[in-house]
Amino acid sequence: MLIRLDDPPAVANVGVGVHGTTGLRDVFELPDLWQLHLYGYAAELTVGDTTHAIRPGRVSLIPPGARVEYRYRGRSEHLYAHFSAPGRARRAAYP
């Protein structure tokens, strides 16, 4: 996956997300937006076919169109930014 770095992103939304209060699992996909999260809880995150451990202080960067599944252990609060990358610029690969 390539992300464009020359121009700033167009921020769609930033805030505090709270999950795990009415259910312990969420599945979703943001077709046009990157997702940047800073976690304050422990949980599991599956992006595509790969599962990652979430721990307090960890960050995730999820590309547009990726199917994500969160499995919470209770009330789970994180900071987030959803943004689009500009369509014209030099690209750089990220792992």
C-alpha cells in the first residue's frame, strides 16, 4: 500500500471513540478514508486476514477499504483521526 506524503491529508473526522459498552465486537470498513488510532485499552484487531494485539499506547494506521474487526474486553476508549490522502504527489510505501 502506498501513501502520499508531499501534501497534508484532508481530515474527515477526529475525536474520541468509545466501544465495548453495548457489544464486544465491531466489524466495519471505511472505503475512502485512512484510519489512525491511538489506543488506551487492550483488545484484538484483525485487518484483512492478520490479527494484531492492541495495547495501551499502541497506534494503528489502516488503509482505505480494509475490512477491520475489533474484539473488545469491555469499555474501550481511543483517539482517532480519519483522513484521505491527496491524489497527486510523490508516494512512499509503508510496511
